[in-house]
Amino acid sequence: MTENLNSIKDINTIKDYWNNRPCNLNHSIKEIGSKEYFEEVEIKKHFVEPHILEFANFSLWKNKKVLEIGCGMGTAATNFIKNGADYYGLELSDKSLELTKKRLSVYELVGHLYNINAEDNIDFLGLNSFDLVYSFGVIHHSPSPDKIVKNAYNLLKPGGTLKIMVYAENSWKKMLIDKEQEQYEAQNGCPLAYTYTNEQIYDLLKDYKNIQIKQTHIFPYKIEEYKKGIYIKEDWFEAMPQQMFNILEEKLGWHLCVTCNK
């Protein structure tokens, strides 16, 4: 795997970075913590990343025990719980977790939330007890992703499912990052971000079986307009037929959506 060359592997630095601006915090200009705010955050997230709904398949996990590693501000948490999952969420950033707790309170939902580093020993959650461990866009920001996937393996039931999204090395966005035309995250100065080839995914998940990798997601919109809630595609993407854009995402997308089993 390849990492951001300016990476800092101190966990407190990483925590401070995400505390400074939790992921998707600015997806709405409505009052932070209000129901209207959370609804707009979800609509915007799933509009620009529609593959999440297919990948997570929230309704599949009704009456199942689900662990999310890196719950952020609770968008997936809300959907898992609404669909009947017995939900557990881990989050390094206490600021993000505060938003998740507020979100569940606003929607009158119940989940089990922990402010913890998923690299640490999390066996207390229950060995061989989870049907799904889910982590979208998180473990590549951890100093030791291998520790996290090992912890997930220990917690999964035999045959249980691991679903992770990590960043793709062979991608449109990484090409732009390497030419200093893009950055890893919306906010500047991401302290650590690994990117993976398919071969590196297989190595990371060597203890798992039935590994499936789907590459997808190129963000096509002009950034300044997008920040204002206006969706205008970059000229080259606007001119591109949708079928061609779909092929580009499949071959050079930023997200590697990985599903496998214990």
C-alpha cells in the first residue's frame, strides 16, 4: 500500500485532525444537530456517493448484529438501526461521536457507541458474535489497518461478512494528487492516507475468504459550486457520455468497495 508522503502516524494527531472537522460536517448549512441538518447531510452524501446504498445494503441486516468501525457523524448508523440492526459503532474522534449521539437522540434510535481506537483490543465487544463488520473510508487513515482487520476477524461469526471501503492507488484522483492537483480529503493536511492496489487488498485480507472488490466513484462536480449546494460538473465530465463515465469509474474510481467473509 502507498501512503501520503507527509503522513504522521501518531494517533493523537490523527484524532485531532478529525476532531477539527468531522467528515461531512459542512454537507449542510442548517443548524448543526437539528433533524433538518442531519437529513440534508444524508441526502447530499448519498447523492454524490450513491454506491454506498448498494454496498451497505442496510435492509439486509435486520435483526443482525452489526459493528461499524469509524461511525463518523452517524449517517450509516442511522440507516442500520432504522432497518432493524443491533448496531455497535466505534469512533476515534470524540467530536464525531458527539454528533452521532445527537443524531440518534433526534431520531429516537438506540445504538451502542464507543469512543475508541479500533486498533486496540476490542474483544470485549464479543468474539465470534457479529454478522457484519462495516467500515467505509476509515481504516486507510489508521496507522495499522492490519490490526483493525484482524480485530474485525476475531469479532465476526464464522461466515460473517466484512465490508470495507479503502482508497484506490490506481485511480483518477490519486493521479491528480500525485501531480498536486487534488488532496486526499475536503480539508487540508490529512495526516495519513493509505491507497491500495487490488493485490494489496488480497494481502491485507489474507485470513478472509470470498474476497470481492468493486472499484467505483469519481467526484465529477466543480468544487466551489458544490460547496454552495450547486451541482455543476467539470466541463470534461459534462461532455462525457454517462456510459463512458461509468467505465472510467469502474477502472479508475477512488473507492475500492470490498466484501469478504470470515
